[in-house]
Amino acid sequence: MVSVEEVTKIFPANRRSLFPSGKAGSVTAVDRVSLSVADNEIVALIGESGCGKTTLGKIMLGIIPASDGKVLFDGHRLEEFTSSGRKEYMDWRRRYQMVFQDPYSSLNPRLTVRQTLAEPFILHTGLDTASVRLKVDELIWAVGLDSGVDSCLPGELSGGQRQRVNIARALACQPRFIVCDEPLATLDASVKSQIVNLLVGIHRQYGVSYLFISHDLPAARYIADRVAVMYRGSLVETAPTELFFNRPRHPYSQILLANSHQRYRDGRLSDPSVPITHQPGSTGCKFAGQCPRAAAVCFSAQPLLIQTEPDSFLACHLPPG
Amino acid sequence: MNKPAILTVENLTVGTGDAGSENLLDGVSAEIFPGEIVGLVGESGCGKSLLAQAVTGLLDSPPLFVKGGRVILEGDDWLALEEKEKNRRRGRVVSMIWQDFHNAFNPLFTVGSQMIGIISHIHPERRRMASWQCCRLLERLNLDRPQEKLRQFPHQLSGGTRQRLAIATAMLTEPRLLIADEPTTALDAGSRSAVTAAMTDFVRGQDRAIVFISHDLTMASDFCHRIMVMYSGKIVETAPAGQLQRTPLHPYSKGLVSSTITFESDRGQPLSVIPSDRTGRSSGQPGCKFAARCPQAADVCRRRKPPIVKIAQERSVACWLHADRELEGHGKC
């Protein structure tokens, strides 16, 4: 349904900045990534912070433009929607939504919950005030919020409540695809489970697809049909959830999983997040510097994402046997 | 435990001055012994940070103030001490890692100058080696090129880096009691375990203790020795970490444990959750604060405050369900 082909995003270094950072050159946040999400599918995108997960999610929704590559919606290019008339654009935008990472800054602090949730209906439908009211009540109920919160401002809500308002807003006008960017990161255990149940329920009931961005691996395993692992802007592995959690193939995926399973007490983790400076323009696998299995070929040529099993893709020169 | 407790909190009650408003901390009692890491867990807003602030005497007062109870820190009645005396003990006796690490450093000075300033203020004899100590600890906390980082200003550093700098500062003052309020929120898995490992070493074989405040029960149980579960301004259960995960007693702790998503969660089943209180009945009622959300609540729970039942040496629970399991000779209601 939604796919990106060979997209790259380069953020240029701002040379006219008031405080020049001293770092010359630009940052490649996403590097030739191809990924698709099918109808009625939940794909989890995992990886350490700063690896480009959010950027990829935003590119998939056309929120930020890709520097290179194609973004396709049912085979149609993104540009067809953005450059066509307002009606077509709005109709497209209605179906592709995002739940932003930060539940604090993604709500307008001066709008009440009711006003925030009424906005999508006013923008996308021609409903009259009374029907909008009913629809908003329905939404508030669907995400499990108290009916009393509708007159609250975001500042009066807890993190979990705000996150639910965010989700309700994305669900308002029957979307087909939602990018959920770390929707669980700031939540308590019980609220987290509530939100996951909510997302799964909506998926089952309405067939909404998700790109579920997270570094919470147990939650990703619970919710997703397929897992995509990202490392420093590149996809290194995609596989069906069960297969991935039973038998991760890429060395980075293996370390990521081992870390997540490991107990905190002994504190001897092989840490994949040590910043190794990958020279832009240098060839070779980005993970080679930390890979326990790296050989000469890993430092000289970047591995491509190739199909290893019917639904699995792997970018590694020396995949384990 | 044979050694005397570093910190004893007795019946601590904190609230606002308004008549009729509920107390935010409601009769909290706890003891922290040398050599242990105690996890304080509970949902956001349950009063975890407030307890830390009350214990260090850094309560936002007014509007909040201590209404009753005692805090005994290393034998001193902390609440009766003069502010000057408290300041003399802060850093040496008790240090705090603040949850809000963004504002932990002055934006106008380099982080290094601030860290070294604090350490040498508390331990003047260490002035010359403070910088070296900072670098060594920061390396242990998984921070790359610490020397470079120390020369930078707070705004030049990432959230994760700042958080680790704040942790290092508090640890290097070498207090007897370190209170760490959600110290790993901005860290990824690798750095997080580096921090927990450093904390484990901090108390090992020393006359020190750590109170580790977190909303993540899994993480807290993995490296703390003892867990205190807090709900709505009260400590509802205290237990050794492993026991709490295996056999939680209080219905709220049970809810916390069973709602945690794990690698074993059944993908076909909805996750279990603690029912939310949609009636708003919990406020103002005389009994147990959890009663409105509790699946096992009985009539007595709504009418009377539950007793604190001591089940075993290191185990207590504040719940009517366990009222008949009192360990002999430890009656305390």
C-alpha cells in the first residue's frame, strides 16, 4: 500500500547558523532505504536512537521530502497528490496519518481536547456541528478517555492521556495507514498495555496498517507482523516477527536482541551504540567497526539488502549459516 | 540487617496548606540500610519524586510542606536541622540525581567546571584529581571522549550525555545515600546498563545506599535488592526484588507485574491492564486509595485504611486481603 524505494534524506549542515557547529558537511539520516507496508499489516521499525527511524516515518507520509528516491501510495507517486488540487490532496492526507513521538509538543496547548479532535472533522468532512460533537464523543470513548477530559487543555492531562488524544486525532477520519512514532516511550506499564491493546483493537476492527517505530522490543514483538531493523540510516534486516525473534540473522539484530533480553545486574553488555565515526563517502558496511564477524570484504563494500527467505531480507556479506 | 539504617522515614505526611485537600504523601514509613539499592516504583504522579524531595529537604515550600512524621538521616533528625546544617550535609550525606537533567547545569559555564567545582567544594582534598576522576567515571558510564565533553557547555551536549554527567556528579560526591530520580530516561539500552553496573559497584562493600526511583518495574527489579511500590502517596508493598516479580501480593503490584509486556506475552490475547478509575470515587473516600480500581475490593477496603501487614522479615504489604497473615511479634497497624 505504502512503499518507499531507495529513499535518501540528507540534512545539509547550516553554514549560516548563528552558532556554527564546526562540523563540516551534511548528515545522511536515511540512506537508500526501500520498505513497504501492505494493507492490514503492522510493521515494526526498530533500532537505536538516532538511526533515522523517525525521519523514515516522516518521509513515508510526505511530511518531509526525500532528497532522493520514490515514495509510492498504491503505486501512485507522492507528487501526484501534493501537486494536484486541494481536494485530492486533502483526501489523500486524510487517509495517511501520524502519531508523533512527543505527546507534549504535538498538541496545541491552547485548544481543548474537544477542539483538537473536532479539527480533523471540520477539515475533512462536511459534517454539521452536532454530528461533529457526536463523532468526537465516540472518539474519546474509543481511546478509553474519561468523558470529562473533553474540556481540558493539554497542560492539564497526564502523558498517557495526551498520547491517547494524539492517537484519537490520527484515527478521526478513517485512516488507512498510521505512522506511530514511539507511542509508548514515556508511559507507565499499565497505560502502555492499554495503548497497545487500543492499537491492536483498531487494527483488527478497521484494518488500519501501522508503521510502529519503537525501541521497545517486547512491545514490537507483541504488535507487529513484520520487523525492520535500521542501523545508521540503512535497513539491515527485515523478517516476519516470529522468525526474527527466534532467529535474528544480522549481527546487529542479534546484539540488539541480546541486549534487550539481558539482565541489568551484570552490566556487561556488548554495546552497539558506541559512536564510531562512519566517514561519509567511505565504502563498506556501517556496522563493520563493531561487528564480531567482520572480514576484509565488510570494510570495502557496502552489503545490499537481499532476499534470503520468502519474506526475509538481509544486508550482510557473511550471514550466519 | 545488623547495621543501623542510613535513612529512616516515619509516618511522613506531605500536603498543601489548603484545608480539605488530600495529602500527597500519606504516612510513608521506610528504612534504607547500608549496602542496598532500593527501587521506588509506581505510576507517574504517585509521589515518588515528592518523597525524594521531602527526604532531602528540598520540597517546593510553599505550597507544599511536611505536615507530620520524621526523617532520620544518619542519626540526625533532618526536619529539625537548620538550613545551614542541612547544606553542610548535602553532598556528603545525601545527594540527588534530579529527574529534570536539562536544568541540572548552569548554561553559562562549561559542564566540567561545574562538576569539578561541586566535587572540590565537598571534598577539598580531591580538587587536583577531580577532573581525572570525572573522566574515569564518565568512561565507565559509556561516554565517549569525556575530556572533550567536560570542556563544553550544557546546550552543546545531547540529553543522554547531560543525564550521564548529572549522574557522575552526584556519584563523585560520594554521599552515604544517593537518591536517583528516573536517572536513565534519556539513555539507550547499552548506556543504561553501564549506569546500573556503576551503581551496583557504588554500594558494593561500602557504607552506602541508593534509592532508585523509576516507573519501569522490570528494570528496577533487575538490579535493585528491594522494591517499594508506591500508589497515590502511600507505600503499598515492600519486597525483595525477585519475590515481587514472582509473587506480588498487593493487587496494584499484581497489576503492574502482569501488565508488563514481555517477550513471552501471548500475541493472540489482549494484554492485561489495571482498570482505570472512571468514577473518580477514590478521592475523598476514607478507605484504601486503590479500592476503586481494585478487582478484589471488599466493603472494608472502601471504609477503612488498610493496615501495613508485615508478612516476612523484608516483606510488607498494605492491604486488607493479607491482614490475617501478620508475622508474629511484628504487629504494627
